Amino acid sequence: MLLEHIATELDLTERHLIVLKKVIEEGPIGILKLAEVTGMQNHKVRYSLRVLEQANLIKPSAQGAVPGDAVPKFLQDFESELGKINEKVSRIREIEAAIPK
């Protein structure tokens, strides 16, 4: 109930990262090839590409998606941002452990 939204967002983030990884590794790459190499449905790949494009992490080309201008900064900041999330999860665990059962 309380965690469903977080789980959904984590699933989406994982999917976007998988697509971004493949674009960085194999770009230019199109939707059909991305769907094939990731095992995702076309519409899910298309949505991830749209999200990544809005974040300037990928850009379209005639041959398919290629890495965007924001990739270096994103990768540089990734560990720090993930650390902040882990700290929040730790605080939530502490709160949960302190709740009388």
C-alpha cells in the first residue's frame, strides 16, 4: 500500500537505465532492436526513450537513439544520488524497527 508507488517508480527507473545502457553501448539503436536486446515490449521501450530524451540523456537520429549531452553529468552524479536514496531507506528502516509490534 504505502510502498507500491515506490516499487513502481523503481521498476520504471530500472527499465530506463537498461535502455540508456543499451543506447550508450550500441547506439545508434532503434526501438525494434532495443526491444529485442532488452526483452521489453516496444511500447515500454518507446516510453523509456521519451523519458530519456526529455532528460537529455538520449537524442534521436535518423539511425536511432544515441547518447545525449547530459549523460556524462548523469553518470558522474549517479553514485551520489543513489547514496542519498540509500540513506533515506536506512532512516525508513530505523523508523520501522522502532514501531512497537
